[in-house]
Amino acid sequence: MPEGHTLHRLAAQLEENFIGRPWRVSSPQGRFEAGAKRLTDRVPERAQAWGKQLFVHLGPDIWQVHLGLYGAFSFRGDSSFTAPATLGAPRVAAEEFTPSYAEDDWIIPQPATGAVRARIHVHNGWADLRGPARCAVLNPMQYEAIIARLGPDPLQQPVGETDTRLLEQFRSNLARRRISIGAALMDQAVIAGVGNIYRAESLFEEGVSPDTPANELRGAAVTALWERLTEQLRTGFAEGIIRTLRPEAPELGARGGDLRLRRHWVYQHQGTPCLRCGATIAERELQGRRLYWCPGCQPLPAATARS
């Protein structure tokens, strides 16, 4: 499932290529036909990402997209259309395309292939949405109800700043939960936008056992975890990939040059020696997802281990 930085990149692409321009919306698959009729021949006003949710605002109507495990947008257009080929789960390579235009100077899209839930079309390009978990048109009350259920999103903070209001909301959400921190970070009501990779890598870098009860993480430890997740999400947004391990990391020393292709410290590296301490990286299932951690670098607090 795409993590939060991908949705923010998607919102940025919509802002650049679609927002403020008349668009046409259709549903080649037919499953979003009523929603497409409400949105078409209008001018979208802004695109917003909150965690793993995308919202496009058009006056009182808000188009909601949740990509889920399999959803993705693919983009095509002429040389003035700057979007990437795909954003979302199933990455696809762009095929060769020679643009042609209708009499009204709008680009003529290629025929839709596969189950295209929604197509958005502006004069110089288009985007196809396939496989979303959720694709709906909301009214303001429905939109506010969804936002109210979501936890704070670190990417809602200005770059280079910490929004104390969002940090304190994260702290309060953890304090109310007796589940493990490993489970809490995947709860979008606790913090929005964190997925399996960021969970594993943030806890490793902060030396926090995923089995630590969420309500036992306090003070500076909560602040450090929030700041680590903020840094990781911002880097993912800037680079378009999730990379938490870099060859120049001080702990790697001379080995760094041999690890140029490795992106993560523990995620999907179960059964191999930890690059920091040499302990064997562990994994198990937690709430239907694979959990990865280093028992040497992420020991349980003594009080928790005794209970």
C-alpha cells in the first residue's frame, strides 16, 4: 500500500497539472459514472493529501480517493504535461505516445485499458485511476467526518518546522492506547500516513522495541519518534522512494560503499545480521502485516519485559 509521502506527491502533481483548469471526468469502467457526472466540466480548486487519503475540492463537492493496496494513477500528455508515468502501487512503464488534438485543441486520450475507475482530462493530458479502495464524491459534512477520524499527518507541517499542535495530538493518541507501539503506528487514527516500511525503520532508528506499549512511550522519546517519522516522510516525498539507509551512514564505516543498493536497515532483511550490532533481524506477523526489528538494537524496556 502506498505510504503517506506518495499521496502528497500525487496531490502535488494534481496541483501542477489539473488544479485551476477546466477538466472532464469520466468513468470508462462505469463504477464511478454518477460521481464523474458531478465532477466533469468544472474547475478543481485544490488537491489535498492527509495521510493515505487524497481529496480534490470543487466547491461543496470533494472527490475522495484512497488507493488502498492496488490503486494507482497513471499520467499521459504532451510535452507541456509534467506528471510521471505512474504514482501508486502498480508501477507501469509509459508507452510511446504521439499526441493529437481535437478541433477544440484538447488532447485526444488513448483508449482506456484495464479497469479505469476514473479518468481526469485537461487540455494537454489526462490521468487514469485504477484499483482504488475508495473513490467517492463527498459533501463537506462527510469530508469533515473523515478528517476528524484521522490522526496527525507529519507532512502537514511546514518544511523545517515542528507543529507542536500535531505533535501533542500524536502524544495524546499514544497515551490513550495500551496496544504496542508497533500496532499503534499502523493505526491511521493515531498518526496518518505511516505504513509498514516507515514503522519498521523509524522504530529501528530510534531504538524502540515494537512491543513497547504505546502508552509507555513518553516525553523525549515521543518527540524523537515524531521527528524521525517527519524526516523520513519528507525525504520520501522529495525523492519519490523510501530510502532510510544510506551508504554514508557513520555506523557502516568502510562497508557503506558495498551497500549502495540497499535501502532499509531492517525492513525485509529478516534472518540477516543487523548492520549496527550484528544480531539477527527478526520478523513476525502483527495484525496481518509483517513486522521487522532488531532484538539487539531494539530491546524491550526492563519493566515491560518483566510484566
